[in-house]
Amino acid sequence: MSSRSTRAPKRVTSGQQRLGGDRPDLSARSVTRAISHPGTLTRRGFLRLAGGAALGLGIATGLPMWAAWGGRAWAAAAHPLSGGPLPLPGQSGQSGQSGQSGKSGLFGLLTPTGPFTLTAAPQPGLLPATGGPLLTYMAEHEGRVYHNPVLVLDKGQDFAVRLVNGLGAIGPAPGGHGDVHGAGHGGHAPAAASGSNDAGPDTIIHWHGVDCPWRQAGHPMYAVGPGGHYDYAFPITNRSGTYWYHPHPHGDTARQAYLGLASFFIVRDDEERAFARELDLTLGVTDIPLVLQDKRIGPDGGLVYTPTQDELFMGYLGDRVLVNGAHLPTLSAATRVYRFRLLNGSTARIFNLSFVPGGGAGDSRGKATARPPVLPMTLIANDGGFLPVPCQIDGLFLVPGERAEVLLDLRGLDVGEVAWLRNLSFDPMHNEMDHAGGGTGEAGGTGHGGGHGDAAVATPSDAQGMRMGHDGSMPHGMTRATMPKVTDAAEGHGGHGAGGGAHGETGGLAEGGAYPILRVSVERAERYDRKIPERFSSTGDATDALADLPAFTRTLRLAADGKRWTIAGETFAMDRFPITVPDRRRELWAIVNAARSMPHPMHLHGYFFRVRERRGSPAQVRSLAVDGAGRLPTDLGLKDTVLAWPGETVLADVDFSAPAYPGEQVFLFHCHNLEHEDQGMMVNVRLP
């Protein structure tokens, strides 16, 4: 069924108490209307229609040619696209157009002391790479102006914020998506929302990884129109960790997030504070949030988002990767340990990250190169916070929506030496689909010379009988997980090879190619004798208490129906509930990706899960496994986002009794390739 819905009757202001004070006067915030301009479109040659003809740009009827936002009214002055200092949250950034540096501005650190307001609106001059325009969440707090603030909160703190939709200037959501107002579950108007008109897109914030009831979690049912607002209020119950927030209106999530609406949501607790003291880490100085996002930039310095029909099906890739909004920036570092909070904020791109010593950036256009030596990292945390013990790794895959925290020890480098955060070559496994193929997505099309058709998948019976062959805990004295050998054609995937199959020619930066991302320049010698602790968390390994498997297994197959991606044969409808979990029970989810498919990063709202096993993994994934269950270092601990490769089955253990949300809940399970999500690869998860 189609994921598109018609607009329900306009909502009426609910009259509940305002949490953030009066709604800001958007005109007083210099919110200038963006002027659309056409983007440069490229050909993608590898997707084929059923008849075998290549899909040319603009040929398909109904192709949504979304305007490139960031128009000539805000054209940036000549600005170098590459180089410059890394924007450090809390230490740099512009406040509006004043050029002020400090703890406000873009990615400023904000610890709210009470209710406040976030206004989603376009802003000129804020994109660090070009000085071009950017969509941001703007906040005023204690006399300072913040754009996309890094929210820093303490466990146990009450959180209260009003979202104001100031997005009218960017035009309505394309294709009629995202136009649902309260239709569906119960047919009621949301009590915390008010205001709506047809001048622009709806929006709502999802607090990704943050524990909160479903009406606070950004379900698109509660999206508000331009000029409208939505009030959030809930206590912070998460353990310390790196979470984030971004828009979640159905059908327009990718565009809004791509154009700038996203930032970090960091939770602290006693464990976190003790860890920071032990390693002498300061947030924004030596403890650095890094959001990686690929973008296309127009001639005027604005971001270009013009997906073609096949890009909606496969995901939209940029032609360069930005770090905290900057292209190939430099971090001025000392000979000490740094903590990096890595977030993949891209709509579709998967990263294969390593720190590589050396002075040159190498080939930034994605050409496959021989794998260089790498600097070891220590993985300390993932989506749900600290791992119980450290894991030394050479690199990691990071998928859209996923987080990983690593320590990088620069004491082995001399002043004047340089290290690069790079993407290393890998096979992105875009096994081409036949758009008119069958519903399973497992036949037709052309791919990797057979792909992974023999990959094992889990059924309820064999999943229940699975013997993990270990106690579920991270092995004592974890050894380094080594990255796969990079060759011109990755093992088992000779059709594309490393750096190939990366959305064809689109964007010019191959997803599986080798390219630099961030330069780390060692410029200061520092006396630093802190030791990395052998244990980070007192909560124990995430699987210690789970030697048994849940009594119920739910199989969720990821495939294509010929037009869009599906979950268990379903596409999103606001009033359909394909997954119902009775009695808040614990379930084992067998997430089965079709062999003729592409990687899908799957995200669950409201709950964390534990990866119990990977089956049928490709060679480049098997080589990273740290236990007999085929799990990766980033699979250990608590997860809210996990990648299922083509032909692979991921077994995820979900306990729906914790958190103990009151009353009926309706959360979401979806692909975090945001183009896939917008096209309907999302289902409701109902808990009566």
C-alpha cells in the first residue's frame, strides 16, 4: 500500500500550558525566504527497469524534482570548500550573522535550566564549509543564541522544550508526503500540538535513542505545520551516552535532516563524570562530538537536495563529506588521548572509518587504493552508552543513525605529524534490484554475480534452537578486530569491487571508495600519563543476564515490492499496526535481509535491543566478528540501530517491559536510510 496520506482537518490550539513561553516572532529572527534554484543532476547508470533500459534522469513520470534549497538571496561569498579548523561544539561557531565565537552559535553546548524553545527555521550564513544557508533548530537561552545546540543533560533531570515550526520559507513537502495531521490512531488531535497551515512542510522532532513515551518520541502523527508548535516534557532516564535529535515528519524527514536539522543529545551521569575525570576529558575540547554528513553543494554555497526516482529508491549520496559542517577540516591536537563521539548523520551513506597516519589526503574522489596502516582506536561506547570493557579496533562501519564513541591515543605521534580520519574501501553491496521484480526482492536484476543467495536465514524454529557457543559476554582480554583486506574486488563480490556499486555515478563520491574526512594535526606536546581504564561500566555486559532466548521469535523480512522497500511485506500507514507486542513481552526479532537487496540500517524507537547473532554475513563483515555469534564490536552493548547486509540475518533481543511506559504505546521500526523511510520502509509497533 502507498505510504502517502491525505491531510486531515486542521487542528485547533489545545490551550494547554505553554512550556517555552510565547512563540518567537520569526520575522524578528531574520528568517529570510529561500529562493529555489536548480541543482546539477547526474546520471545513474546501474539501476535497470524491468525492460532492461537504463533510467535516465527526468524521464520517469511523476519524478519529484525537489528544488535545491539555499537560494541566491543568501548566496555565499567566495569561500574555500576545504580546510580550516574543525568546528568544535561549545568552542566555535557563529551566532546568527554576528561572527561571534563562544559557547553559543552553531553546535553550542546548551544545558537548559528550565523550559525553552527550539525553532526550526532557515538561517543565512551558518554552513561552515561555505558560509551558505542552513536549516537549524534555533534556541535562545540566558541571553545567548544557539543553532542546532548540543543538548547536554543530566540523568534524572526534567526536560521541557517547545518545538516551533518556522519552515514555511522552504516550501511544502514534495509529493504530498508528510501531510497527515492526527489521522490514524484513534483519530484524535494531538493534545500537545497546535497551529498548522499549507505554506510549508510539517515537522516534528524525534529524540533518537532517548527514553520517552511515544507521544514525546516524534511519531509523525503529531507533526505540526508552519507556525505551529509541539510541547515536549519528560524526565531524562537514560544512562550516560551520545544520543541525537532530528526531524521525523513522514515523507519529508530526509530533506529536512539533509538541509541541516540535526544535533547531539548528550546525557551525563556519575559514571560519565568519573570517566571524564579519570582521563582528563573536557566536552568540546578533548571530548569531541563529530557528526559526519555527505552533501552536495551548489555554486552559491547552498546545500542541494534533488533526489531522482532511483535515488529515492537507493538513497541520496553527496559529493563530499562534512564534519560538523566543515569540509576536510583540521583538528589541532596534542600528544594525549582524545574521545570522539561519532555520529553518522547522513541520509544514506555508510562509512568504513579508520584513523590513518600520514600527511596526504589521498584521493578524495573515491578511487580504491591499497589499505594503509591504521592507528588503533579503543571503542568505549555505542548507541546505548558505555560498553562494559574496552575493545581495541582498527576501524568500524558506521551507518546512518548509529553512534560510536572511540578513544584515540596520539602519544605515539610526534609534534608535526598528522593523522587522517578516512573512509577505507569496502563493498557497499548495492545488489541491483529489478524495479518491477517480485515482492520478495530475492530474484531478478543484476548484482554481484550471485551475491549471497546461499546465506542462511533464521526461522522461528532454528532461532529458538540456536546455541550461541559462548556465554554471551564480551571475551576477556578482547583482541583487536582487524579490518578486511582491501583489494580491487572485495572477496565474494567480484562484480563491483571495492569502491564500486556506490550508487553509480551519482554525487561523484563512491560510497565504498577511499577518501579523507578529517585531518588531525599534532601541534603541541603535552605531559599526559592517564591510563585507559579496563572497565567502563558497572552495569555488566549487556548480554550477561540473557543466556536464554526469548520464548517468541518474530521474523521481519526486508525486501522490495518493485517500487519501494518493505518490512514484512508492509509499507507505512499511519493507522496500520503490523507489529503488536502483547504483555510488553521480550521478543527475539529475526531481521532477514533479502539476498538481492542493499544494506538496511534498522532503527527501533522507544527501546534498546541486544544483538544476539549475525548469520549469513558477507566476508567483509565476518572478518570483524569478535565472538562465535558473528557479532561486531559495535554490536555489543545496547543498540537502537543495526545494519542488516544483503543476505544477512540479524537476531535482536528486545525487552518491551523496559522502560515501563504508562498506557498504550505506538512506536516505530524503520530503515534509517532516510529516503527509504520517507518512501514507506517503516511500520508501527503497537504495545496495548
